[in-house]
Amino acid sequence: MKGTNLGEFEELVLLTIAALVNDAYSVGICDELEKRTGRAVKLGVVHAVLNRLEEKGYVKSALGEATSVRGGKRKRFYTITSAGKAALLKSKEVRDQLWSLIPDFSLKNI
């Protein structure tokens, strides 16, 4: 496994794959990220991150069935691996630890 740290966007993509379960393909991931973050997400960037996550062993991919809607093209679906789950849990643990260090932090006080 290459690298063990997740970048912010890698983490978002990995979380989205986990959330989409069996319907995680590049366009669906982009759409969900745009919906949840309110930011424009470029398909090419998502493809690069998906390739990197696959190289790290955090996701695996498989081609789906060809459909007439896509002119016979097949979608590549992504699923999170046990290593990917572990990386997400580690990332959450670090974030939770850092949040717990902030004294009397409340969004109501802002």
C-alpha cells in the first residue's frame, strides 16, 4: 500500500464512495460532492483521485454492464476496501481528537 495519509479531497471522495455504496461511479461521485459541498467538482480531478485511491489500495473498481442509455459503454464502479475503511476511521479519529482539544468551542458563539 502506497501512502497512508488522506488529503482532504481524497477523504471526501472516499466518504462519497462509502455513502453511495453500490452506485459509486465517477459522474455520480462528482454530482454528490457538488450537492454536498456546494463547490464545482471537475470530473478529471475526481478521476485522478480515484486512480490514486486505487493505487493506495483504498478502493477497488469493476466495470458494470453495458447499457443502451450510455450507447453500450460500461460504467466503472468503485467500492471501498478494508484499507480504505481503516484510513477513513483513522482520519476521523484524528479530527475528533483535534476537535476535542478546542475549549468551549460552539458555533453559537460565532
